Amino acid sequence: MSNVSYNRLESEQEFSMKSIIVPLIAIIVGMFMVILDGTAMNVAMPGLIQDFGRDISVVQWTVTGYSLAQSAVIPLAGWLSDRFGAKRIFLLSVVMFTLGSVLCALAATAEQLIVYRIIQGLGGGMVAPIAMAFTYRLSPPGKVGAVMGMIGIPMLLAPALGPVVAGWLVDYATWHWIFLINIPIGIIAVMIGLRTLPNIERQTVPALDFLGMIFAPLAFAALAYGVSSAGGGEGGGQGGGWSSKEAIGGMTVGVIALAVFIIVELRRANPLLELRVFRSGNFTRGIIVQWIAQIALFGTLFLVPLFLQQAKGFTAFTTGLIMLPQALSSGIFMPIGGRLYDRFGARPVVIAGLTIVTTAGVLLSTVSATTSLIMIMLPLAMLGAGMGLSMMPLNTHIIQSAPIHLVSRVTSLTAAAQQVMTSFAVAGLSTVLASRMEHYVQTGAQGPALMYSSFGDTFLVMASIGVVGAVMGFLLRRPKRDGESGEGKAVAEAAMMAGH
């Protein structure tokens, strides 16, 4: 393998911060549209149930089907972008998502909407991992953290704004507009992308790993389904618990498929996902900390709206407005975290961010009926700031801990794992919340006291997860150069040896 595998291509080195601003806009717009739509659907669920005249067990599949489609297609994103070019696959993904949005807006039955949401998910699932790899390759030397911080804004801003936008559209228009607003956004993203996204040199890749193509989507989709079935999924419905047949079946299929996938991939010279990257201790430590942080992040995005609506009695739209400080602070601190990463590395920034998250969780656990709105919004703003500081430095650290030629495969791997972590966060905290409610009911608690006590304990669990992440942050070491650490080269050499 030539030295070009360990270094940015010459064409990539020509980019400066000024010259990549417009291409970044296309990437940010595409990511924002996909993520916003995913969270907005949760608010639309009651309207869908009423309009279609179907119960939640059917309508819930508009969320579940979308999530499973994303989980299935994410592992393919890296190979497709390497084979056909990141620009082409990114734009095709945005087009598919936009066309799926058109179909969703025209859906006349719940079954049609489920099918069209799956089409959306197949397109939207590849947007984030390709965008992450694309942006990393565009980043000027020494500015990787700052640039990655910019595209991290939609990752935290969109989930918080989704309920606000959807709540307003559902209250003052119809649920159809949740999909209709994607059409002009998607067109703008494609038009800007066609004109400004560079054609990064495609890598020479072998034929598609068919066994990997079968077992990777099956493993990640089944795991996401099994875990989400235990806790109610992203739509906030009531799951059947960890002992339900859906949870057991999904987890069983997922674990078996994952085990087969790992065995197959480690034996192949050119796997779909390069699992040998885990031989880098720096990468492995980074991704474990990222998983812990993602559980805290997505658990928060699930738990806080539920708390505000069930314990405090706010409407969905009002809840979205109350969560605006969290969205704004995450948007502000995301690029700050990226710049701090460029200067100090991941360790101090991640530790600081997760410490803020932990503090916010403790403050939320003390909320009572007499707590003022300001004292609720303050810890929410702290949550946004902490996540903004920590998430993108972790993503950048993981990418830089791997060889440059594996970037596309690494972002596919981390994105696929994120789908499972999201489901695990929701299911885990749902289980904790239900358990605490059952406990306090047995002690005679009821009404507001029951709610505040149960949610308070659950927020403490979330804070404990933040503590674990902050402590593990001390294990992170800064990669020597972009993908050129000794461990990174060892991984690349191992991958080369497997090809002979």
C-alpha cells in the first residue's frame, strides 16, 4: 500500500476553511433535514392515529420501519461511497429521502405511510455516515475539530428543534407538512451539492462482500428492533419489556447475526466493515466512551420531553419551546468543542462536557412541583452545552485513530452502532422509569409525587452514566497525526496482510 493511504489526497490538501464553507452548507442542510424529520414524527403520532383510524401498534411502525431501514443500510454506506464516490452517493441519498418525503405526504393509509417511511429511511440512513467521512476528508490540516464541529451542529440541534417544528405544524396545519417542508430543503441541498461538493478521488475497492451485506444489515436492524421493543421505541409507546417475544426474538437474531458477521468479516481480505480497526487501542477506547456518551445523549432526548409532558403537564409544542435552550446551547458549544479539540485533544474536552452533563442530570433529579421554569431550563441548557462539547471531539478522535483509507468504513461502523445505542438508551431508561414508578406505587405514592420521584431517580441514573463516561475519558490519548498513529499504521498493515 502506498503512503497516500496514510495521508490526505493532494486534492484534499488544497481546501482551506474559506473554500469549504459552501460545500459544508450542502452537507449540513442534508443532515439537518434527515435528523429533524426523524424526531418530528414522534409529535405527529396522535394525529396519525386519529386520521388513519388505526391503533398505535400499527402507526408505531411509521417510526420503527424508518429506524430499521436506517439500521439496515448504514453498513453499506462506506463501501458505496468508496466504490462510486462520496458526492454521488450522498446526493442520491438526499434525493431518495426527498422523494420518500413526497410519497409520505401523499399517503392515504397507515400501510402506505409505513412503506414510504422505509424508503425515507433507506435514503436518510446513508446521509450521516457519508457526510462525516466527506467532511473529514475536506478538513484542512490542523482544523479537523473545528470543521467537524460545524457539521455536528445539526446532530444535536435538529433533535431538539424537531418537536418545536412538528408541534407547530400539527397544531396549526396538518401532519402532512412535516414531510412537505423536506421538499424545498432537499432540493436546495442537492442543487448546492451538485455545484460545490468536490469529486474526491474514489478508492479502488473489490467486489461487494455479499455475506457482510447480508449479515450486517440483519444484525444491526434486529438488535435495534429487539432493544426498542423492550422499551417502547422512538415513538414513545409502551414496549413489552425485556421478556417480550419481540425483544427476545430481535435480540436473539441480532446477536447470532452479529457473531456470524464478525467471524465472516475477520476472515475476509476485503470486508464490508473493517473490524480490524479495533486493534487500535485508541480507537477502541474512544468508541466505548462514545457509546456511553450516546446513551446519555439520546436517553436525555427521550426522557426530558416525557418528563415535561407527564410530570409538568406541558403540551408537546410548549415542551419543544422549553427545550430550545438545550438546542441553542448545543449549537453554540458544538463548534467550540471542535476548536478545543484541535488545540487540546479529546480528553480534556470530553471530560469537561460529560461533567457538565452529569451536573445537569443531578439538577434535574431535584425538580419538584414548586421548581420554577428557569430552574428547569438552566440544566437543559447545561445538557446541550455538555453534549455539544463532548460529542464531536469524540467522533473526530475516533476517525483520527484509524487509517485515512478506512474513514468511510469507520463512519459507517460508528453510525450503525449509534442506531443500536439510541434504542438501548430509550429502552434502558424506559425500564428504569417503569421500575421506579412501580416501586413508588408500592410505597403509596401517587399523582405528582409519584411522577417527580420516579423521574428524579431516572435522571440520577442518567447522571451516573455521565460519570462513567467522564472517568473513562481519562483513557483517551491524542492521535499523533490524522490517522498516522502507530496503532493506525498497525491496523492498516494488518488489513494489508489479510489481503495476501
